[in-house]
Amino acid sequence: MIEKPKGTYCRVAIGDPLHGPYHDLEYGFPVSSDEAFFERLVLEINQAGLSWATILRKREGFRTAYRGFDLDTVAAFGDEDVARLLADASIIRNRLKVEAAISNAKRLQEIRETDGSFRAWLDRHHPRDKQEWVKLFKKTFRFTGGEIVGEFLLSSGYLAGAHHENCPVFEQVLAKKPAWTLEHLCYEADRSVIIT
């Protein structure tokens, strides 16, 4: 039997039929496509004030309502789409969250123009501590407080701590080389420059 570490998502998720698949296959693993990053951001924004279980249960509804999280499609959403989303019981019907998703899609289009992709933008600003990331996200996106930004970065591999070291998924995440595992290389490189 696997010991479930206290105080971590691993404790809740290991073996759970709802949380388990997300925990075992996605949480903390590196993300590559803009659509996958945008989905994580939208889901984390919508989780604010609610349980993650609620979001996981509604995930397919979000994918349908937000047209597969295609940035260009969501960025082009107008008043009719907002009304459609606010009437859609398969997602979280909160005007601020819906408008944030559309605004953030537009912002991500701009980022794609300047940096090539959301991942490239994240990589350009990496590494940072959580407070620095929160400041950057608040300046760049809508509806991105500390908890939302922290969970987004944990879930996509930019902050360490998604999995406890005793979690059976921890080694699988490490093998995929998430961005946070490269932080020590940056610091070691900086240190060697100072030393020599």
C-alpha cells in the first residue's frame, strides 16, 4: 500500500476515481501547447472559490464551451458568446471569469506575436519565485491572484511541489524535466560564474 503524504494533492488524488487520472497523468507534468496552457489557466481561474472536484467534473463542459481552448476562437468571442457561456450549466457561470477567459485569450494572442508561444513567454521569465510570478501575471492577465497563479505554475511544471517526493508519480514528472528542475542549473551556472 502506498503511503499518502499529508497536506498534499497526492493524498487526496492517489487512487481517487475523479482526481487520480489528473494527478497521475497531468498535474505537474510539462505542458507544451498554447491550448493546453490556456485550458489550465481557465480551469484554475474558474476553480477560485470552488473545489477542484467541481472543475474536474465540468472539464468536458469547459472544453466544449470554450471550443477546445483555441486562442483565436475564444479571443473572437463577442456578446452572444458571453450570453451563451453564462447560460451554460456545464461550466461555471460567472461573468468575471468568462470575461477574464476572453480577455486572457486576447492577451495570449499578443504574447504569441511577441514570444512565439505562451510556453516561450513563461520560459523567458523563468525562473522566478511565486511572488514574482504573481506580480507578473497580475500585470499581464485578468483574474490571476496568488492561489490561481501558484496552482497554474505547479500544474504546468513551473513551480516545484506538485507532488510529494514519496508520491509514485514524482519520478515520472522528474523524467519529463519540468521547468522547475532546471532552476538549480541556472543557479549553479550563475554560481560558477561568480566563483571562477
